[in-house]
Amino acid sequence: MTGFDTILVANRGEIALRVMRTARRLGYRCVAVYSDADAGAPHCAGADAALRIGGAAPADSYLNIEALLHAARAAGAGAVHPGYGFLAERADFAQACADAGLVFIGPPPAAMTAMGNKAGAKRLMLEAGVPCIPGYQGEDQSDTRMAQEAQRIGYPVMVKAAAGGGGRGMRRVDDAGAFAAALAAARSEAQHAFGSDELILERALLEPRHIEIQVFADSHGNVVHMGERDCSVQRRHQKLIEESPSPAVSAELRTRMGEVAVVAARAIGYVGAGTLEFLLDRDGAFYFMEMNTRLQVEHAVTEAITGVDLVEWQLLVACGAPLPLTQDELDARRAAGGHAIEVRLCAEDPQQDFMPQSGTVWRWQAPPGVRCDHALADGVQVPPYYDSMLAKLVAHGSDRADALRRLRRALGECLLLGLPSNRGFLAQCLAHPVFAAGQASTGFIAQYLPPGLRGSVPATGRSLPAAVALLAWHRAQRHPRRYPAELHGWCSSHADPLPLHFTLDGAAHRSRATACGPGAWHIASESAAASVRVDVVDAGNGSLHLSLDGQPALLHFAADRARLFFLLDGVEHALDDLGDAPPRLAGNDAADGRIAAPMNGRVVALHVREGEQVSIGQPLLALEAMKMEHNMLATRDGKVSALATALGTQVATGQLLLEITP
């Protein structure tokens, strides 16, 4: 048995905390690592010790093998857990850990190498008798050969990066005329993302299901599978919703897919946790895509229906122990395990093609009644350098309907205020009749929820009077008066209407709030025909209990100076108080020094660094949008105290780029 008592967790965010939760329960000392962008992050506070490993960019920190090994030596660690993402599937990292005398809590480097390249992995799987999608994974990568192979396979075809995943370097091509451009784009993206422009071709299956099989192996020759997960709901070829068991997989099909997955794992001498990914065609045929040689983001749904802690099994296997359960025992647990569904809560804007977002989480509250893996807290900064996933919500029920009902309620009770997220879009997906019926394929979002149907909720009905009440109440809290509350909003002879000028979700509004008692107003808006009486029934702990013309309403909110964020009836809103905002200067943004993107674009020039002194009018950066470059200028003298973007970053309208303080 291999022995170690201290584990370096070579990752960040929710997966680092999740690994630590199990490791500490088993008595291990846990050491976190952090980049400059993650100093003071929750995963650091959750560890026994935390060590800095470099700058904010992944290449300077979480992808820096030497820095991680140095941290492990400094911490006295005997083992390294890579989590997922970053270096989790890098054979050179696993080998470097072994060379440094550290236990790598993952598969052997040889197994990672075998499955790390899609072309090589498909050749191995074909030799092992594993069904694969017809395609081309040859060494001749010339444009001519690739075009010939695409014609042989038949359109539509998928062009994929051989060296990586996550949807990068992947293109679907529907006809020969579009092939050359798609090939060039995929090559370029693959080279930038993975350092290799090698590609493979596959026949494109029409609206398949994405089914993956969880496998586990020890060093004693035991290999088991834990059933399937359905990961069909995706955007940009990246998963958003996962569940187990799959509504599309019968008991007989589950057995066949599980047996194939075990054969594949044995063929490469696998040890540890891994996942075989398949596409399931409409006719019930399934085809190998790739193997993820690590713990998966969606491992929690398997844990829910088997009662197995997969991280605990990883630690046991890393210490040389045999698997704790047999295949028959796992099958029995899964058969009686009910149903689990997981959603990935991400900082992204579904209306802007799921563009990642960064900024401050002003209010966070995990929903009750479900498992929620996260690394969030009020005031946490979401940096622009890493993956957009913030949390995972996992509901477990006696059957699919039970789990779905629990998860829909949890999403409605989840509070994430301060930056755009996909929370509302996830709720929209779960409520869709196609998903509810268990019929969603990989084309679900494109077919049923295209951009035009991911629209924001207009500021009508309850949202507008509630926003005005919040604004009037917040004004009173920010500017307390020295006379009794009963007299607020009154002059010597009559009620004095309070004019309010604000934007709600980007739309400008003008309203009047006329006091009719303590914490009560008649609200008249230009866009509403009749006034609404609003009473603040109770206030406290970031919530307002309102009465809107006698109807109760609960509003959760967070404030960032003159900007308010609130959740009402399951919908987030952003409210800007234009009458209470700080003075503005002509230029790119506010006189307070917060420089935000005036449009969607890409950062093509960065003229300053964090900590640098700048003068008003000095060029800071340039955005490329609509085929033109737009210069962003300093709006005050001071120091660049926060740089929230990087060269080449795609940014959204209103996204914070940098901040200047005196």
C-alpha cells in the first residue's frame, strides 16, 4: 500500500473544494494553490494551507508544472490530485509527479497518452473491437487528403481537433463547398488551444444522444462500470445538463455499453476513474468518441444514484487498495438508486451566444434541498481567465419526475446576483416539454431554444413597480433623514412625489413615487396606465417583502453603489439609478474610474498593466468591433488597480475591463 498524508490539490474553485471535502473527511491534510487572480478565494480558505503558484494567466499558474511541483515540495505533500481541466489529462504532468516521488491521483501516464489523442485512441479502440464512428484518423493531414476522406465519409462530417476536447477545434460541415474554410478554422483553433493542429474526421450523426459510461479500475486487475450519464443538452459542444440514468438507455443497452467500456479500459491498462464517451444514434447503435482520463464534472450524478464517493475511491486506488464493490453490487445499488439530474451554473450570457462573463458576485445563496458544489460567497471576484462554470446543482429523486421537480425549485431559489449567468436559461431548459419528456438530443438548444427564444423578461407587470419600490427604499437607506419616517416624502401641505429616473435591464424609465405612509408609495410610471400601491412589509438580510396592490412579493437584492441587482419571481434584473449615480465625464465610462466595454468586441491592444499610473485621456486599450478599432481612454488620473481582461479576450457590452483609483 502506498502511503501519504498530505495532498496538493492542483486546481481551483469548486472542484478543489470538492476534493478537499472528501480528503479531509478521510484524515488527509490538504494544500491549495492559487494564482494572483485567486488570492483569498474560497478554495484557499477551505484548505489547511494555500501556496501562490504564479500570475493570473493559466500558463503562469495552474498550467505551470514546475510551479506546482515546487509547491508540493514546499508543502511536504506526498500526492497530487489534479481535479479536472488544466493539467488533469496531461501525461507529462503525471510523469513529472512520479519522477518527483509524488503519487499522482489519476491513471498511469501511459493510459493518458493512449487516450489523449483522438486519432490514436480511435485506432486503439478499433483494434479492441469497440464500435467507432466511421471517419478518418490518418497521418496524412494534407488539405487534399482530408477533402477526399470527407467525400468518402459523406456529408455532413465533423472536423475535430485530435489533441483536445471541450468543443474547441470542432466544426460541422454540411457540404463540400464549406469544407476548406472549416478545415482551416479548425486547424487554427486547435493549434491555439492545444498546441497541435492535427485533425480527425467523423461522420456527423443527426441529433444523437451523448451518453457516457463511468468506469473505475484498480491496480489488481479489477475493472467495473457504474452505468451511464446522459449529457445531451449542450451549447458550443459543451455540456450544460447531465442526468443518470438516461431516458434513452434500456437495461439491455446499459449492459452492452458497460461491457464495451470495461473492455476499452482493460485494453489500455487503465487505473482509477475514467469516462468513455459515446454517441447514441436514433436506431440504438452507439459509437465511441473519446475517453476522459480523469474525474468528470458530472461525477456527482453517479455518486447520487450509487451512494459511492468517487473521490474516496480515487484515494483508495491511489494507495493501492482494491475496489470496494463488485460489478454485481454496483448494479444492485444503481437499480435502486432513483434518478439524479445536474445543471452547470455558469457566468455567461445566453443571449450573447453564451459569452463568458466576469465581475463581482454581490450576492450568493445556494438553494436548499439539493447538492450544490461551488466556491462562491458574497464579494467573490469571478476572473476572466478561467472556465465560466461557477457551481453545480444536483437533484436526486426517487424517479426522473421527482428529481426534475426538485431541481426546478432549486434553480428558482438559487441566488446569484451581480453578473450575468445562465440560471434562468437552465430553468427554461428544464421546463421545456421536450426535455421534460426525456427526448432531448445534442441538437436540443439549437432546435428549441435558439437565440431569439432566450430573450430577457421585459420590465412589465410586477417587475417595474417592485423596482421602483426597491429604488425608493434604497434611496432612503443611503440618505437617511433626521425627521420621523411618517413624514418622509411629505411637505407642509401635501405628499411630495419623488421623481425617479433609472434603467431596468437596460431600458430607460421615469416614475414617481408618492409616499402614503412609512415604507409605502403610490407608484406612477410613464409606461403604466395606472398607479400601483407598494408597501414594504418587511426588510432585512438583503430581502424585501412587498405588497403590490395587496399581492405579496418577495424580492432579493444586492447593491453596488448606484446599481442594484434583484431577483423577483425567479428572474434576475439589473437596476441603475440614474438620479443617484456619481457624476459622469464625457468619455468611455464613469468618472469613478470603472472602464467598461461600450460594445461587444475583442481586446486587440492593451497599453497598460495592473499597478501602472495613468493620466486622464491616456489610451488604455483598444477593442475591435464591427471591423473597426475603438480606443478606450482613462477617465481620471490614478493607478490601474484592477485589470479584468487580457489581450485577445472577447468581451460583452457593459463588461468591466479595468478600474482606476486615485
